[in-house]
Amino acid sequence: MKLYEFPPTRSIRVRWTLQELEVDFESVVVNMAAGEHRRPEFLAINPAGKLPVLVDGDLVLTESVAIVVYLGEKYPEKGLVPRDLVQRAQLNRWLLFAATELEQPLWRIARHKSVYPKEKRLPDDVVLAREDFAPVAAVLEQHMKDRQFVVGDRVTVADFVIAYTLDWANLVKLLDGFPDLQKYMERMYERPHAPLRIAKAFASIKS
């Protein structure tokens, strides 16, 4: 398998899953800061010009959540994707919650603070996005009360996706009012196969 990645991005979710599975893979770093994701050779792999991309034989798979689910299903003996129908439904629920609720305010903040050209940035949308994050984080915090993992009593790919998303929120000071989520996120990153946190991943590409 080959993982096209850029350290600070959602690639972290896929790398984390691969490391937890303890399977061999080849890393291909695509430096987005240098515009390598817009080069024709990469666009031939993913026309959207986004990371991560997993290549496994003839399969070329994009979208980090789809990739981690695929990997969990490919190695069912590792238990990262539940086999029980109800727990599998809960896994899908929280993966979608992360992608559609938790992540969207964070991406709006990123766009209007650094991604968009300065003339297109809307500071008021940053304020609104920060306000939008709080109620959905409160839903997750209530769910995680007295829980170690997001689904069931063992780690799943949902934990890698959500822990990464919470680390992203922590970078922009959105977890200050959610100490339980912060503790959960930090506990996840203490796992022996955890990847670099986002801040360290950014530092690694600057050095």
C-alpha cells in the first residue's frame, strides 16, 4: 500500500490507522505548501488535488474517513471496525458527525484565517464558526461522559478521526471549555502507535 500524505492534514487519520494496524506501507509526501498537490502527476491520482490518497493495488481511494473504514474492514481481525450491526451503525454515526458537524466550523475558520486570499477572508464568519462549534462539541462531550472510546469498549477508527479533529479544534482554542474532550484527545495521542499531533507535524515540514 502507498499513502500519499502531507503531515498536518487529514492524512494523520490514515497514518494513525495504518500504524495501529501495524501494516507496511509506503509514504509519499506531497508538499501542499509547495503546491505539489496541483502538479499534473498528482492530479492524475486525485483530480480534486487533495490529500490523503491511499493506493492499494488497483484501488485508488480518497477521503480520509472512507480510507480508514476500508482499512479497518480489510483487517477485521484487528477490530478497528465493529462487526456487530448496531455498533457498526454507531461507528458510522460518529464518523459522519465528525465530518459534517465537528469539522465544518474548523474548516471555515481555516479558510478565513489562512486558506483564502486576504481579500476574500470574512472575519465575521470566523466568529460564527467558533459559535457553531460549541453546541456540537457539547453533544460529543455528553456522549463521552464515563466512556473511554467513542464506540463500544475498544478503540475503533472513529477514535482516530475524532481525536484528530479535536486536536485541530485545540489548535484554535476551541476546547478550552471542554476539559473532558481535551483529556480524551490527549489520552488517544498517548497510544504507542499514535502519529504526530498537528502542531508537531507543521513543525516537521518547516524544519
